[in-house]
Amino acid sequence: MSFKSFFNRLTGQAQSTTESEQSTAPSGGFGELGVEKLKAVINEVTAAFPLFERAGFAIDEVQVEIGLAPKLMPRFRHVKDISVEEQQAIIDEASSKQLIQFMLISLFKSSKMKNLIQDPKLDFHAIEIDLTATPSVRGIFKAVSHSERIVRIGDHDLH
């Protein structure tokens, strides 16, 4: 099953709109049914914040985008490593909530992104999960404080 169909199944979004949805949806936006589903997803995700924290991730922010394709974008910061056994126990604890399980697995795998960029002027800052019809996970790297003082190995032009 693709992530798109998985997310659609979790949020109750169908590929095509039914007649009853078309009648309740205002033109140019999405209807009350979409808003209610988005609220349910937000509630499920925010209720799981303590679980994410036990998994070693602090919640920095949550962005909500309402439009033709609604989005929920929680941003996490990796604050501590936990053992593989602890990871599996937390994933198992969320077994009845497929969306939360997907997010936990994504966070555990994405925390390894910090090794993608090996530049001393950039630091692995956050992981953002884009919960839409096509979910994605994004690693965010930011400039290190006082990075102007950092000299990269191999930089010989020191003036």
C-alpha cells in the first residue's frame, strides 16, 4: 500500500468526492467533512506528544494548513537516543494507532539524517513530518551559531 493511500485511509479522504461531500463543500475550498477529519488527526497527533517525548523527540511546533489539500506538519527536535529495544516497545505501544506508529518509525529512521551533511557550519536542527495525501519527512539543517568563526578543514585561504 502506498503512503498516499495509507494516509487517505487514515484520514478518511477518498480519491473522488461523493455527492454528499460536494453539496457540503463550499466552492473554492474544502468542506466541513475535511475540517472535521483534520481536527481528528490533529487531536490524535497532539494526544501522542508524551509518547514522542519518551521516544526522544521534543515537539518544536505544529503547522496546520487548510486548503484544497489540508496539511498537518509537526516539527520535532531529536533530544536523546534510546535503545532499539525501547524504540520497538514504543512502536508496539502505538500499535492501535497506525498514524502515530508511522510517525514514530519515521522519526527513528530520520534521526539518522544528521549524518547526511558533514559541514561544520551546519547542524541537524529538526525533523518535520508533512502529513498530507503524500506524506514526507524532512530533515532541517541550520547554520551553527557563530559559524563565521568556523574554519573548514582544507580551507587554506585564511587572509
